[in-house]
Amino acid sequence: MSPTRGAAAHVAPPAPGRPDKPRGGRFGSLAGWAQRHRWAALLIWVAVLAAVTLVSGAAGSAYKNNFALPGTDSQAATDLFTKHGSAQAGDSVDIVLKDSEGLDGRKAGVERMLAEVKGLPGAADVRSPYADASAVSRDGTIGYATVTLDGKAEAVPKEDITAIIDTAKSAESGGLQVELGGEAVRGAQEKGSPTAELAGILAAVIILGLLFGSLVAAAVPLITALFAVGSALGLIVLASHVFTIADFTPPITMLVGLGVGIDYALLIFYRYRHELTDGAEPAEATRRALDAAGRTVFFAGCTVIIALFGLVALGLGSLQGVALALALTVLTTMAASLILLPALLAVFGRRIQRHVLKHAAKAEARGKVEGRRWRALAAAVQRRPLPALLVATFALLALSAPTLSMRLGFADAGNDPATTTSRQAYDLLAEGFGPGFNGPLIVLVQGDEAAGQGVRSDLAKAEGVATASPAMPSEDGALSTVIVYPETSPQAEGTADLVHHLRDDVAPGLERGTGAEILVGGSVAASQDFADTVSQRLPLFVAVVVGMSSLLLMLVFRSVWIPVKAALLNLLSISAALGAMTLVFQYGWFGVQQGPIEAFLPVLIFAIVFGLSMDYEVFLVSRIHEEWERTKDHSLAVREGLATTGKVITAAGAIMIVVFGAFMLSADRMLQQFGLGLAVAILVDALVIRCLIVPAVMQLLGKRAWWLPAPLARRLPKVALERPANS
């Protein structure tokens, strides 16, 4: 007997003498528990979210950017700085001054301001431009003062840096312009309001509303995702006290958590809606949905986590912490989809059921058939599978081509918004002292002072070098430091070439001539080392992730060709995304400032997209496999598989595209690149690959798609992904 209209759905005990239906697998049992204890499950999630938020707020974050790479020249130079002591070992802030009439007439006011800065918390020392002729441009209009901080940039409180900025800017008057640069200043600048996150959430609500036509139905996946993301963010703050997690992790976590959380909840919810239209009661529909789509979500989530843990094995500094944070986020969203979502469906089940059945009745009255357009699309592809496959593949290969020329690096102040003081300081230094002044190379010479001066003389003559400073001995005299200024800007390809030229061509000859050991370090060289290390380790990382995922697919579908197809197509969607990033950010399409691709993004995007692509692959192919097992008609199986999943795959893809694409609104170049890469990858995967290439390939393969050699079939364990709905 149905509950009273408007009451929450409940799971009634079986009537006497009537056996209860089998509960099926573990996911169905989990759904049953969540429904029977719906309020307890909801209270547990609320309590976890509240506790994590309060504790993380009290503990505060301990994010640290650490891109140290043991074994590289730049890291060896940094270690020697620390061991022997050097003026170049600490962090600093540049106060850049410009007066078109000359700085000499501003000396009294500038010196007074610098004295105030020296007395501020966080400032250990201040070097005036009037005490160092090299700190003033040749025409005397631009100069800089160096503020040595009393700690590393990330360790100095932001309020101390803000006080330094405000005090220095207070000296502006008449024609004197004062700007401040340095990593500490960049970190202290306002990051802007969370426009991207809010825009992504709003767009997701609109798409869900259009998909289901009901506010309650649209809210359920979104609430699930928000609870998961909120809990994950608090846990990551706490984890930052144990692991090295970069300070750019929270926005990436929110980006991925919202997209993945809504995606997972939507796949389960859509199957739940399908079961309701087939006549199941809400409780039974939830169990069936979890036994089917819940397994897909679990498999997809595990694939993403495996790929992210592959990043940990790469050993790329704080990128390991980012990978751990994202894995924790995916695990939390997966748990919310499998536990919180069934509890929400138990509360709102009857209301959703009435809406779904009403909507289905109207569609039936109009003669509308579910999946008709997708069935027609599949039939059209099946009539000419080879042309569809070739056209789509060639288009994606063309988009992927720029990936071959991708240049990796890191954004610096030159990529900051033009209105920021860090960007204006960067431009003024380039104007007064040359483009290479913002990215000097720190050359370390292990030898006596004479060796350092000899090395300096030869370095100044090297191709690509604008100038080199006198050799500066360390505190213990064991080494000398030469600051080399390139002719090109820090992010220019010429600067990267100069790093390799000095190390491979210049340094060996100098070492033979002087007997001293020479290391090329500094932030620019460290960035290049990181980019080179990523390039070297990427093939092994790709091979491991693809191999493990392919093995899982082989176990699930008992096929050789399904994993091969999935791996190749996933790689194609990722390469297309990286190609789009290269065109926009490296080559400056659509008016975007040119520069390198953030060195850690390709591996991060690969790990995330490969797992998400596997999500859609499993969701589509499992339905095709269901029909194949039922009918043994491969053409029918392909059509029905796309007809029953095309709408939800497109909707889920659209939500992730708008959530990821919304981060193009961010002022942070790294987040812009990350958002564009993920959005393009999902767009390609959900529309071109799943809706065109997969049906074409499956049609061409025919029965061979499910082929598995008999000896291998006997040895492989059987893993059931989808449990039939009537189990």
C-alpha cells in the first residue's frame, strides 16, 4: 500500500507469508541499509561535514609548494646554498620605482619609505637602489630596492607582506610609480571572488533542471556532490599538516569534486529514474540502480584513484600531495554517491516517483519513445561505420597535433593580470634592465674566488647571455655565486635553451679548465628541470595507468578488443585536450597571452580524464554488453546501448563541461588551463567518442568485440559489473 501523498518514501517490511525479494549484490544491500536508516545516514554526513569543517577551521591549513627534485642540478645548487650559506638562498621582495624625470630627485622620500619598510614585521633587511649602482637603469628612471624577508615566502604571514606593500605604495606621489614583485607579493595579492565555482554550480543546476524538469530531482545529485566536496575540502586541510600539499590544491579539488560528484550521482540517479518508469517502487528502484550503475561508479572511481596514485609514484614534489588530495576527493564523492544518495532517494522517493511517472505518461501520450534520437544516430553510424570512424578520428588527430610541440614550464608574474602590482613590477624591471632580468640563472662554482671570477668572465661571453654579475663568495668561502641574466624572458624558449647550453656545452669546458664543479640553478632552471623530469617519466606513467585499467576492463568484459579500444580512444581524447590547451595558451589563440603549459598539468589531466573517460566507457559498453548477452545480436546491442545511455552520458558530460569550463573565468592562468583541458577532454569524450567512434568501432568489430582466447578465459577470474535489474 502506497504511503500518504506527500509523505517520504519508506521501505516497508515484507508481508507475512510473502518472501522478500533477493537483495542482489553488496551495492544493493548498501542501498537497502541507507534507505532503512535514511535519517541516520543523513545525520552522519551532516555531522561529518560539520566536524571536519570546524576542526579544519581551527587547525588552519599548512599548504606548501615543494617542487624539489633530488638528483637535478637545480636541487643540488639549492642544497649547497643551504649548506654553505649564501645571500641568494633566502626569499625577497622587490620594490620597483620609476620616475620619468629620474630617481635622483626622489632620494629623500624613497629612503624614508625604505626605513619604514625595514622596521615592519617580516622584513629582515632592505637594500636601497641608491647604495647599488647596478640597481638603477642606465637612463636613471627605473630602480629597485631589495627587501630580504625573515623566512621563506610561504612562511611569512600574508598580513606582513600586505603591510610592506601598503607602506611602499604610500610613497607614490607626483610622477613616482611604486610597484612590488616577488613570489611573496604574488601570494599576498587578492585572488578574487569564487566566480568560477558559483558559475559552475549555477550552470549545473540549470542543466539538471532541464534534464529532469523537477527542482527536487535536480537538487538530489547536486546536494550529494556539495556534501562530498565540502567534506573533502576539510579533510584536505587537515591532511596538509601531514603531507606536502600545494596551495593551489583547494580550487582544483573543488573543480574536480563538483564535476565528478554530480557525474557519479547523475549516473545512479538516471538508472533509478529508468527503474521507476519500468514500474519498480522507489525502494526497489534504488536497490536496482545501485546494483547496476553503482557498480559502474565504483569501478570508475577506483580507476581514477589508481591513476592518481600513479602520480604519487612519479615522485614530483608537491604534485604527490595534489594527487593524494584528489584521490581523497574522488573517494569521498564515490562514498556519497553510494551512501548519501540512497538516503536522499528514500526521503524524496515518492515525490520523484510521481513526477517521473507523470512525465513518462505525458511522453507516452505524445508518442515519444525514450532514446529514439540516439537509436537513430546509432543506426546512421552503423550504416556507414568506416567513414564515421575515419572522419571523427582524423578530426581529433588534427586537434591533437599541437601536443607534439607543447612546451612545459611555470607561470610567473608576467602572466598575472595587468592591473596587479606584481605584473607591473615585472614589466618595469623588463623595461629598465632587459627581459631576462626577471628570470636570472644562479650559477654555483665550487672552488676558490679566482675560479669564480674566471667562470664569470666566460659565462658573460656565452651565447644567449645578456650579462653576468661579479662572482660573490659564500659566507664560508667554499663556493662562489654568479648571477647570469639571459637575453630572453623567463618563459621564452630561448631561456630554456640557454639552461641546457650552459649545462651541456659551457660548464664541462669550464670545469676542465678551472677544476671547479659548476651547477646551474635558480627558479628558472628548477622549472626547466621539473618540466624535463615530467617529460622523461610521462611514458612510464602512461604505460602503468593504461595497463592496469586495461586489465580491469578485460576482467569485466571478458574481451581483448574492448580494453584496447578503450585505451586508444581515451588517449585520443586526452591528446585532443592537450592540443587545445597548446593552441590557446602556448600559441595565444583567442587573444590569450602566450606562454608555456604548466609543467604538472599534462600528467594531472591525464590521470583525471583517463578515469572519467573510463566512466563513460564502462557505462556505455556495459549496456551494450547487457543487450549482447540477452540477444546475441551485436547491431541491436549497439543501438540499444546508445539509446539507453546517450542522453545521460551527454547530460553528465554537459554538466562537467560547464563546471570545468567555468574555471576559464578565474584570474589564475593555471586554473584556466586546467579548466579548458578538462572541458575539451569531456566534450570530445562524451560527444565524439562515445556517440560516434565507439558505435562505429563496435559495429566493425561485430562479434569479435567479445573475443577472449580460451586459455586466457580459463585463467582470468570472472568479475560481474552490471547485475541484471530483476536480480
